[in-house]
Amino acid sequence: MQDIYYAEQQIAKNLPTMIQKASDPQLKQGLEHHLRETQNQIQRLEQVFKMHGQTAKGTTCAAMDGILEEASDILGVANDNDVKDAAIISAAQAVEHYEITRYGTLIAFAKQLGRQDCASVLQQTLDEEHAADRKLTQIAEARVNRKAA
């Protein structure tokens, strides 16, 4: 929980930069939507911490820091807007896949511990992460990858 709590906070800090650098209107809109979702996901995590009688606290997540650092590096060298959009999608999907893995594991742990209440809250976020990943794929395949080629 502490790992993904930290990761979500880092995502919320980094998404505005991706939004600013995106040129494709649908990509920009999708990232803005996911930023709002991420803020809600942080609140859900705080709710689950509270359900366990714990204070929400993050622990540095080296994996997310690495994914976001790689995204920053890629965006720093991409000069063409179409290539930059493709790079943003690639980076955002790396983030989504990490989150999907973590939330899936947390849900499995919660169920094993008999905490269906926590699993249900976390499932909402997992569903959003899967939807965000599908939307990014749709945007990439519909036009962004073709334009970047």
C-alpha cells in the first residue's frame, strides 16, 4: 500500500508535464481525465489505509521513480510533436501496467485476508487503470503511432 501510495503521488506530480507536452487533443484530454482519476485513486488509498486503522504514508517506489525518469528522458530528446505523443503514450502505458500489477496484487492480498471491503475499493481503481490503458492503446493505434512513423 505504501509503495502504490507513493507511486500515485508521483504520477499526479508528473502528469501535468505530460499533458503540457502532448499535442494530440485526444491524448491531452485523456491525460487530463486520468489526472483527475489519479487524485481520486489517492483518496481511495487513503480510505483503505483508514479502514486498516493506519495513517496514509508512502514509501519510495524505485520502480515508479525509474519509469517516470525514463519518461522524462524520452520527452527531453523527442523534438517532433508526433514522436513526442507516441513517447508519452509509451511512458503512460508503462505507468499503467505497473499500477495494474500492484492493484491486482493488493486485491488478492485483501481477499486472502478476508477484507472484501478493501478489495472492493481497490477494484474500482484497478478497473480505471485497465480502462486508461485501453484508451491509450486506442489513441496510439488510431492515429498517433501512424503520424509518428
